[in-house]
Amino acid sequence: MYNSFSTSSHKTRTIKGNIVDIASRRIYPGELTMCNGQISSIKETIAEYDTYILPGFVDSHIHIESTLMVPENYARMAVANGVVAAVCDPHEIANVLGVEGLDFMIENAKKTRFYFNFAVPSCVPSTTFETSGAVIDSEQVEQLISRDEIVALAEMMNVPGVLNEDPQVMAKLAAARNAGKPIDGHAPHTTGDELRKYVETGISTDHECTTLDEAREKLDIGMKILIREGSAACDFDALYPLISEYPGKIMFCSDDMYPDDVETIGYINGLVRRSVSNGVPLWDTLESACQTPVKHYKLKNGLLKEGDPADFIVVNDLIEFKILSTFIQGYQVYDSAAGVADELYQSYIPTGTEVLNKFHAEKIEKSDISIKYENENLKVITASEGLLLTGKEILKAKCDDEGNVITDVEAGVAKLVVYNRYTPADPQVAYIKGFGLKRGAVASTIAHDSHNIIALGCDDEDLVTAINVLVIEKGGIVVCNGEECKCLPLPVGGLMTELRPEQVAQKHLELKEMVAEMGCRFQAPFMTLAFMALPVIPELKLTDKGLFDGVAFEFTSLWEEVTKKV
């Protein structure tokens, strides 16, 4: 039976239900007593209960900025889905604002009881092939890594920097090792001797695997694998067999997740449900969702043991995993009937958490994004649903009467623009296939990892309009189709809003539906678009400095070289 309880953490309270003991792999009827925010006792009984009590879930790797919300409002979404802790990489806002952005996230997070565990961004900027708003060098990493709020060095995306022993990269890795804190990895398609050298530096996790073979190779040399299921990158279906093959070495993460997707498909609780329904043993599933992240990152949230902080969830059964209640530090912060409780928040004196941003781009004109014809062999980026990896095709360029290359809607080719928002510069242009857009344009200031303006469209007029709306708003997501134009402003760093989850979900869904009406076939069009500027993930990407070949790791021309006939 399930009852609602007083929210005070200082009173002695007892909750009855079936205790799900992951450590001993037992389920038994019991009474959990807590006082002063801790579990004082767990006693086995002979009664029968129809609810289950288990440790809260953990998201082992998330960029909170990708939820479009500041931490205090992300926490509302998390606890409603049984998540009590997250390992957060503030890489996005750090690329905009540096240490100031990291401090903003930490201070905002302190408003809640939620277990926010931050990692120091290791790649700010991620590469020298794009313009970011800030730099965090090895000296700053060494200072930051010792802070109590910091549990790890965040994903090391600069694989070439590791392999070539770049001094700055090696100094950052050494700082984490010296501090005794884990180092997260980001090494898609890295294998063999290069993978071994990468791991020998102390890098212990990877969340970029998309195939079992890739993941197994990394697991077999000692890495832990984070199975990612986000709005754009969806790897669970490919990787879930690993949960039982490598117990204790698998974790779940979202990486990048929109609140409207959480509403429809669930969060970590959704992955737990899917794992069990796919035949993965319950204990291996719960170990991945609850226990392994706590042990790996040395997190402070409780694991349903006497003496632990009273952090746990109550669910209806071990099939659906419907969250009935979430407790953190003895406070009932969520109830399925009443919603998120005020007790999620704590008494807090803010210390300089004003809205921050960095945005200096000016409006553009159509002539700024025109491309003159050079030859018929145009390099085109190819994008696919559910993948951050892109491909390359050589297609015949289509031109207007003035010799300007134009989009080819019939061939599925749209124009892609990336525009520096930090310093004066010309927009960069490329062409892309796969989104399916038939008309209009979309634009955003979420463009991994430096978060310049990125836009995609079939019509230059709409492209310019969308980009200029972002210039006016100083950040956001925009969809334009002729005279119709909708915008979700993101004033915090051009990445986040202070709206609550349900408000963000509704506004984001409206934009997504508009894009779908314009022909886009992607489930997460804005998330996928954001990764079209990330040069560290192959094959072709566009940054504010030009078209980038992620395989050769160098800039490349829009045009394939024409071989002259002898």
C-alpha cells in the first residue's frame, strides 16, 4: 500500500513496501524508517504490499543546457521521473562563458536538494576549428578539479590531442588523475592501438558507442560504457545486451534530451522499463541505473542502506516502473498525485546568479550567404535520424541564372549556415541532405560545441529572417516559413530559458510540429541540427570557420576537385 507523508525530514517516519535490495539482489516486504534525512532502519516484515521501494535513478552523463532549462527547473523534470542525481557536464555554457558559466550552473543548482554532480569541461573550446566564447586551460582545470562540487573531468573529445600528447590535454588529464577523480571519454570509432593509448591516460568511460563490437572492445580493455538514449542520439536498442554481458560496467545516460521527449518516452525510468521488457535481468538493469554511477563517480546519494541519506523512489511495480513518489534527503519532493513539491528547493541565498550571455552578432543580408558556382561536383553533408555521425555525397550543383548555387528540394538538399556570434565574421555556408525540409528555415544558437548561430533552410529569404530573429533575441530556436515565424527565446547563454519543464515542452513541441509540417522527417530536428557544427564527430561538419572533414581532421573545400582529362 502507498501513502503520502509529511515532507519534513526531521520527523521519524516509516514507509512500508517491498524493499528492492540491489546489493543483495533480494526483494522483501519491509518497513523503512528515516529521521533527520537518513535511513535509520530497514526491517523485514511478513506483510504484503503492492508498491516497491528502490534507490533513485542516476543520469550518468547529461548536458543540462540541452534540456533548454536552468538546473533548478531541470530538477523538477528529473524527480518526476525518479532521477535523484546526475553527473552534469556544463560544457555548453562553458564554451560560451567559461568558468563564469560553470559557476552560474553550480550556484543555480544549489537552490535544490537534487544531487547535482558537476564535471570540469575538458575541451573549451573542443577544437581550434571553431570559434568559442571562452577558453578553460589546464591551469584553470587544475584549480577547478579540486572543488567539492566537481566529481570528474568531463568527456575528453580531443582524441587527436590525447594521441599526439598535446601538452594542454595531457596537463588536464594529469590534474584529474592527481585529484583522484574519474576522467570521462568521448572516442567514437577509436579502436586498436589508438584506443589503448587513449585509455592508458586514465580515461575510464565512453558514451559514444553505436555498435556492440565497438562497445565490447572498449569494455574488454577496462572502460565502462554509458548507454545513451537522448533526443537525437539513440543507442539503447543497439547496446542493451551489454547490460547483462558486463554487469557493473554499464550505466545509463541521456547526454542531450528535450523535456517534451521525456514526457513522451520517459527518462532513465524509461530505459529501465525497456531493459526489463527486453529480457535483461532486473538486477543487472537496476545496477546500471542506480548503483554503478554512484560507485564510479563516488556520488553522495543513498543506495537504500541503513545510515544512507534517505534518497529513494516508490514505484507501482517492477515492469512499468511508474513513479509514485521520490524522496531526497528525507523530503518527499515528488508525488504522482500532487506533482513536484516545494520541498525540492531549499533555503538559499543567491550569490550572483543573474542571467548571463555573450552575443555580438549583427544582422545579415541575403548576399552574405550566397555561394558562386565553381564546378558541378558539390560536397554535400548527409545527415541521418538518430545519428550524430554524418556522411558525404558528391552531387551535381544546381544554380540560378546569376551563377549562385541554390538548394535542390527535389534532391533533398538544403542550405546550411553557421554564423559566428562572438566576433565579427562572415557566415559560412555548406549544403546538407537528409532533413527532408521542403520549405522555410530553422535556426538556433545551440550549435555544438561553441554555440554559434546555425541555420538550415530551403529559401535564402527565410534563412536570413530566422538568423536575424536570433540576433534580435540574443539566442533561441526559430522556425520561419514565409510570413509565419515562431521563436523560443533562450536568454541564458543563448542556451537556456528560465521557464519550467511543462512550458518548455509545450513551446518546443510547437516548433517541432511546425518543422514537421514543412517536411522535416527527423524526430529531433533541432538537436540533430545542433550537431552539424561539431567537428570532432565525422565525417563532414560546418563550423563558423568553414567546411570541416572530420576524418582527415582538416578544413576542406565545398567543391570536389575535378580531374582533368588527358
